[in-house]
Amino acid sequence: MRAPSVERLRRLRWRLTAIFTAMNTIGLVVLAPLVIFLDADRGRAAIDNELNVVTGPVLRLASERGGLDFAGVNADPLNTGCPQFAILPGSATPFTRHFSANDCTPMDPAILDGLATQAVRDGTGLLADSHAVSGADVRVEVEPFKDSSDRYAGAVLAWTDVSDEIDRRQRVLAVVLVGCALLIGAAALAGYWLSGRAIRPAMAALEQQEVLLAETAHDLRTPVAALRALAETAAQDPEQSGELLPRTVRLAGRMGDIIDGLLVRARLAAGVEQLSMQPVWLDQLVAGVVEDTVSGSARVSVVTAPTMVRADPALLQRAIGNLLDNALRHGRGPGGEAVVTVTVADGRVTVADQGPGVDPAIGDELFERFTSGSGSSGLGLSIVRWVALSHGGDLRVYNADEGGAIFEFRIPVAKQQ
């Protein structure tokens, strides 16, 4: 069940990423042409203003004495600068043409005559894009002027090479396209990250569900095995039924407590419930867990001192049961017999065995879920550590000098009233 659910969440993540990326891409597709258009318009406006700075003064200088006079034009610095200009008759009464002294961008005279003729005929200024003799792109501004009889008598033309402006526009276009590509890539990464954060609670819920099922199976394994052993003993020797029945009832109750504890832990992890803290005699609780645990051929000894703690008894029973079960399964000595010593004092429960001990290379990884040093599920010790931490305590493990592992479970002692 989990695999299809996880796969659906993964597909959802990719779908959310695609939607987020598509929305940003649409925005960039709309914005990028606008930026390119505005930049090109700004560039054209700058060039047109540069040409107008030439045509306006030239037109005034040429006609300021009431007739066409090139003396003032020849004496002005515009005549030797760039952009280049010309004064042409167009289709009006012919007069001597005038070209500025500096040949900045040579133009075909026929093209200039055509533009002047159009301006004189239409009686209005115009801006046109054309080509120089060299093939370079040029921008031409044409302004017609009138004679003393208020008839259009010719036109002033100014032109400039716009190749650099075109190259600049192409660079801007490349920068915009590369920037859009980078922004789309960044949007995809951001969308993937954001969608991952969005589905993280669902993934955590699935993980908690898996852990809950695994811990249920882990914790019920021991009492189920004990119930089976009691049932088989009662079936083989009916005379012991009276003695075995109370133990069977206690084990059944413990199984119910385990299930309740798992549900409580799930609710605690989800933040919808608090620990059921109450005064508990730790020594009595540990002795009860040891008594209810089927030890088989193992030898289990208990040394206790009266210890009062404030704890959730159901979770505490689970933790102690897991420690004892771990010692019984992994604490066997060379002869194959498990010898376990349980000590309770001052809020500490120490479970010592005579097995091979703990590999120092594993260390705290032994307490992580699904990690163990012997191929088991690794859930038991992770549960113990979680219970200790949730009660303000801790769980330690170290090897005894004479061999075997020692697990020390500690929680704060209740203050005496």
C-alpha cells in the first residue's frame, strides 16, 4: 500500500513542479518581449534625438536670412561633425545641393533624393531605415522646409550608422534569453523544493504509518510467542490450565497495552496527545515485566531498590520489555545460555548480558530505526530510546570489562512530597 502512495506523492511533486515552472515561464514569455521592445524603442529614440539635434539647427541656419543660405551652415561645427547631413531640393525647384564636410557614412544620392522628394511631396517629416554604400544599416531623418512663398522648397536630411545599436540590441536579446533560461531553471528547482516541503507532511505520515506497523509487529512478537507457549503447555498438560490461565490473561492484557501504547505514541508523534504521566514504582513495574516475559532456558535475575518515577506506565513497560527481549535474544554466552541481570535503582534500569557485546563501530546507530548489529529490525532499541527521551532521560550502551553488553535506561526520579 505504501509504495503506490509514495509513487502518487512523487508524481504529485513533479506535477506541482511543472505547474510552478509553467506559470513562471508564461510570466517570463510575456515579460521578455516587453523588455526587448522597450529597450529597442529606447535605442531608436536616442538615435532619433541625435538626428533631430542636427536637422533642427541646420534647418534654422539655412533659412534664417529669409532665403536659402549655406554660409551659416558652413560656419557651424555641425558641418564638420557626425551625424552627416544634406540639404536637397527633392521634387521642388532645383538649387545647389549641400552636403556636410565630414563624410561619416557615405549614402547613395538616389536614396537621399527619394526620401527628400517624399518629404517635400507629403509636406511632413519622416524617419526611415536604409543602408549605406558599405551596406551598413543607417537611420535617416528628413525634415522639409518652405521658401518665402510658403511652398516646400527642399528638405534637410541627417543620417547615422546604427550598426552599433543593432549589435547592442542583439546582446540585450541574448542576455534576456539566457536570463530567462536561467530563471526558468531556477523556478523549476524552487518549485521542486517548495513542492517537496508541501508534501513532506504526507510523506512523514506514511513513514509514521510504516513505523507504527513495524513496531506493532515487533512488540507483539514476544507476547504472542508466550501465549502460544502457554497454550501448548495447557494443551499437553490440562492439569496446569488453572495455573497458566492467569498468566494468559495477563499476557493478553499486555498485548492490549502494547497496542494502546503504539497508538498513543503515534498520536504523540502527531502532536495530538500528551504523555499520561503519573507516579510509578519503577522497581515493581520492572519486576512485573520480567515475570511476564517468557525467558525459556535463560537465567534472569532481578535486583531492585524502591524507586518512584513520574512516567507513562504503558510506554515504560514497552521500553523495559524491549530491553529484556533484546538481552534474551542477543546476550547468549559461548555455551548458548543467556544470562541476564536486571538492576533497578535511582531511576536507572540496567540490563546486562553475557553475550558478545556491542561493536564500538556501530555506536549510537544501534538506537536508530531499522538499524541493528545482528540483522534484526532494529526497532526495539529505537523505541526504548524514544521513550527515554520523551521522559527527559536517555539510553546508553557500553561493554562490560568481563564481556557482554550493558544497557542503561535512565529517567528522572520523582520528587518526594
